Amino acid sequence: MPRIPTVPSRLPQVGTTIFTVMSALAQKHGAINLGQGFPDFSCDPRLIDAVERAMRDGHNQYPPMAGVPALRQAVADKIAALYGQRYDAESEITITAGATQAIFTALLAVVHPGDEVIVLTPCYDSYLPNIALCGGVARPVPLRADFRPDFAAIAAAITPRTRALLINSPHNPSGTVWSEQDMRTLDALLAPTDIVLIADEVYEHMVFDAAQHQSASRFPGLAARAFVVSSFGKTFHVTGWKVGSVAAPAALTAEFRKVHQFNVFTVNTPMQLGLAAYLADPAPYLGLPAFYQAKRDRFRAGLAQSRFELLPCSGSYFQCARYAAISDLPDDAFCRWLTQQAGVAAIPLSAFEPDGRQRGVVRFCFAKQDATLDAALQRLRAL
Ligand code: PMP
Ligand code: GLN
């Protein structure tokens, strides 16, 4: 018999991500999938045309390592127009295989074994395993009960070994959005330190009620220490394309690219060229807050007639809700029950917690056609 090596796991606590698990369960039971965050509608056909044109025009070989120049320039111009920070496309913008790779690469670039990284919990599920794979030590700092940052707790978690801080606004899973004052407080807190900021801003174009996205790039003190991460998948309804971007000062970008070149090396060319052409028109992303706000309002209005208790949602495409009036199951068991018995998949909030903390809250994704939302609401109101 050939011998299969026994390997000690690099991630002994980790199983398959909750998003994959819940999507598979939804499919198995024919449930409406409001779990994993992705749209069930298609992107703008003009974007497909632009990608197809790039392929037919023969742009099918490796692009430059840091990304197609036209796309890097388009990203730099967009950041300058929206947030007032001028990044150099050549030395400060890198195109990545989605935000997930961007965040992992940024961590690999700066975190040495034993370095501490502060994460605010609940947090996106890749952060903690990413830190572990770097040999770093995660320092989870709980967000307040209303999911806003607790700056006293963040300050208390800073030590001489703190290498980086990860933030995420608009926030997955809570839909909380950091205010300008939050960012100024963070700026003042980090100013005397060498802490690198990794700002996960994948939902930058989903901020509601006429509020502004407070990108780290808006604040010179933060921009000087930040990897600012975004994702075209979220912005243009193409999560499966896995293309994202990172903006960071040249010195940080140089370190980032040292890792990036030996990780993915490059990201697929025709998608990049298509996105570059499509970005010439700002209307699609400038219209996104209104588009998703209408979906949020529709979903909230429907859920308000159910026994779920709505939590606030100021951004992202996620709506959280308490289910105490419906069930006393732990949240993961409740989500399985909901998928199998009620025919609607959701994500348990404990999946975003390092210690599996129970809040009796689940997350629904409202990036769905109105008909999908209405069908799900009908089932949820029946509970
Ligand atoms: N960060 C957060 C907060 C997310 O919700 C997601 C979406 N899955 C990502 C990062 C990853 O984005 P991408 O699909 O571009 O890798
Ligand atoms: N970001 C999406 C979510 O939070 C899905 C990401 C994934 O499936 N890894 O649901």
C-alpha cells in the first residue's frame, strides 16, 4: 500500500467555512439561500462585454505582476475622486485575487512569527486562520454590544508586539458603519505607534441613509500606515470573479508585492481589462448605495412583520436579527433548522466569533432579487 503521510494540521481548530457549509445545506434542502453573501442577479451586461472584448482582442497572457496598468490607474483615480487621497498607480496599487488574498498577503507581508495582530470581533472568518498561518498571535477585541468599536479596549490590547490591526467597515456581519469620529479616534490612537492598519473596505459602496464611507484612505495619518482593501466582486455583483485591489504607501506595497508575486503572481488579464474599461463610468458604483438601500428597506419592512427582532443595518448587504421569540436553540442549530424546516438559509453569528460566543443572532444576506426576498420573507413570517 502506498503510504499517505500523517501531517499535523496547521489549522487544527478549522473545518470547512460556514459559508460553504450553509450553501451546501441550502442546496440539499432546496432552501432559499440568504446565507453566504452573494447576489442572485447578474452583473451589468456591459461588464461582460468588456471582458469578452479583452479576451477576443487576445489579452489572454500574464499581465504585469502588480496588475493591468489601466486598472491600477482606474482604482487610483477612483480613490482620489471619492476619498481625496492620491495613490501612485505604479507603486501603490496592486490588483489581487479578491479581498481574501489581499488580506492574507498583507498579513504575510508584515507579520513575523510571534507578532500580535488585533482583530475586532465578531469578524470575517478568514482573519483568524490567516493570522495563525503567519505564525502570528491574534488578539481578539470584542466590539461593543452594538457592534461599534471599543477604543478603550483596543488601546488596552496594544503591546510592544502589536504589528497590525484589522478593521472592517461597513462591517460583516453586523452592518455597522464607522463614523468620521471613529476614524479620527483610531488615527489618534495609532499615531504614536508602528502598527500597520489593514482596512477591509469591501462594502465601501454599500453605505446607507446618505452617510459617507469613511475610508482609511481619507485620513492621511491612517493612509500612511494602511493597506486599504476592496473587492470588485462586491461592487459589481461578480463575487465569483475574485478580483480585488489594495492601496498602500510605496514601502508597504513593495513588501506586499514580494509576497504576492510568489503567491498568485498575477490575477487574470481579461477580467482586469474589462473592469478597467467599465470603471470609466462611475454611475454603477455611485448608484450602489441607493440600489442596496432599497433592498435593505424591503427586507426590513418584511421582517418587521415576523417574530425576528431586527438589528440596525447602516451598510453592507447583511441584515442581522434576533430569534429569541422563535427558538432557544444555539445559533448554528437554529440556522440548520431554519434551512431544513423553514426553507431559508442564514448564517449564525457565532461563526464570526473566536470563542463561538452566542448572541441569539443570525445574519441574512439581502443581495437578492426582490422576488427571492419576498419568497423568503413569506416563509420567515410564518414562523
Ligand atoms: N472581507 C469581508 C468582510 C467579506 O465579507 C468578504 C466577502 N466574502 C471578503 C473580505 C472577501 O472578498 P473576496 O470575495 O473579494 O475575496
Ligand atoms: N463574504 C461572504 C459572506 O460573508 C462570502 C464569502 C465566502 O463564501 N467565503 O457571506
